[in-house]
Amino acid sequence: MDPNAMYITTVVLTYWFVSISMVYLNKLLMSNEGVSISAPLFVTWYQCVITVLICWIAGKLGDRARAKIPLYSSVNTSDLEASKSPAPLGKPSFFAQFPKASYSCATGRRIFPLSLVFVGMITFNNVCLKLVEVSFYNVARSLTIVFNVFFTWALLGMTSSCKTIMCLMIVIFGFLIGSWGEINFSVMGTCAGVLSSLFVSLNSIFTKRVLPVVDDNHWSLTFYNNCNACVLFIPIMVFFEGDIIMAGLQAQLKTTEFWIMMTVAGFFGFSIGIVTVLQIKATSPLSHNISGTAKAAVQSMLAFYIWQNDATLLGIAGIFTVLGGSLFYTFVKMSENSKLQQAHAPLQQEMTAPKTVS
């Protein structure tokens, strides 16, 4: 097998494994009171703590890696046009991309608005996962692209094409029939999924605004975001789940199994960012979205078997309608962006062309 094809296959399979495992493990932590406690805020807070620790350790390893290469400049993880082949000999260590994890109060305050949105996003995401069936999870959180288009219009004044609106209608239709066909339908869980979608969209907008504060380094932003989230979660967690946590100290919180599962889930939460970047670099943004859609379908179908979720024709139709609309939206946006770049290319060439004096 061609080495490059083997590398791409490995990266994609790793992305699928980490992403699906993270959802299934979080579902177990959120809903199985035999091994966990009914405290999604506490579980989410602990995962933020694990992410901060991993960022700190990775930063230390990054310092050592960069010390061996004096002229090395930090890798920007958002650079999706990087080489698509495995790292050649002589390339800086993998850990060299991680900056030193040090907290500045001034920087933390500037990132604080994003952290508020981030806390809302992961809170409602995990509450949704706790309350709905795993097979319905992707449908409950399917309205992100609808909110993306809405906020693009409301905040930036940008209109959308008819094809884009058609995609949104397909997704909304899939959401409705999926909800109608869900046997164990949870109103609270579905509302949490919709709010999670809203905060995911807001998170993208705020991330673009505050990235320059940390020199466009996603790992620095991850560190600051999770540090802020660790503090923000404490009063909310104590108010809503204080009694549950205290009761858990006499049972589940004393078991090694619980803390191993919590730590592994936190590690997967951090790893998903790494494998997402690796998959985009190994393939392309379009292929990444296609892979993500296929992964979501497999995740939902596996849930019917693993979690013994009840399946209905409308429920399955809702899943594939939502995923089909999302995939169609990806193709439409990629096509529109490509045409926009081609239209601007002649103008850019004219502006950069050397002028001759007559």
C-alpha cells in the first residue's frame, strides 16, 4: 500500500476513533449512575482541568523541543495548507507547536467573553448528551449551520444564496422529522442541543475575534479558555450540583474506575483538536467535512446496537436528512468560496503587477 495512502487512512481512522469514543464515554459518564454521578457540570469542569494540565505539560515539552532548534518558529495549527505528507527527517518535533503555558491576567480578561460562550457551549452540549439518546444526539445538535447563517446575516449583514437556504431547510426538516420519530424524546435535552448549536456558532465568531490576542495560536487560546472555564464553572457547579457531588464522595467518587474514565474522557476532549488538524492537513477541509458526516452516521447507527436505542423509520430518516443537508451545505459553501476567490484573483494580480512609466 502506498505510504501516503496508509498515512491518510491512519489519520482518518484515528479521528473517527477519538471522536466516537469521546461521545460514548461522555454519555456513560453523564447518564450511568452506577459508575458516575448525575453531575454534568462537574464532569465538564474536570475535563477542563485535564485540558489545562495537558496544555501545561505539552508546553514544557514544546520548550525542550524548540531549545534543540534555535531558529524554529512556532507552528500555527490553523495553517491548513501545510504539507500533506508525513513529517520528513529534520522537521521539528511534534511538541514544538505547543507554546509555553503561562497565564497573563490581562490576556485572560480579553479572552473572558469567549470563555463565557465556551462554557455555555460545552455545558449545553453535555446536558444534551445526558438527556437524549446517543442515536438522536447528532440530530439534536444539527442546527449549528442554521445559526451560522443567521449570525452572518445579523452581525455582518451578509446575505446567503438560494442554495444555502435550501440546505438549511433540509437540515431543519431533518431536525423536525427526527424529533417527531424519536421514541424517547426529551424536550429539555433537545432544547439543550439547540442552545449548544447556538453557542457553537457564537464560539466560532468570538474565536476569530480574540485569536489575534494570542498571536493566532490555537493552543494558547485553548489554554486560556480552559483556565477561565475552570474558574467560571466552580460557582455554577456548587450551586446546581453541590449536594450531588457531596453524596458522590461516599460512593462513585471513591472508585478508581470513575477517575480513570473521567481522565480518559478529558484526554479525548483535548485529542480531538489535534486529530482534527491532522485530518485536515492530511486531506482537505472538504474531505474533513465529508469524513465528519460519515463518522456521525456511523456513530448514530452504532448507538442503536451498543446502547439499544429504539429505532423508527422517521428517526433514521431524520438522521440521514440532517447529515445530507449538512453535507450539501459543505459542498455549496466550498463552491461559493472557490468562485469568490477566482473572481478576486484578477483584481489582486492587477494590484500587484509592476507598473511601467511611459
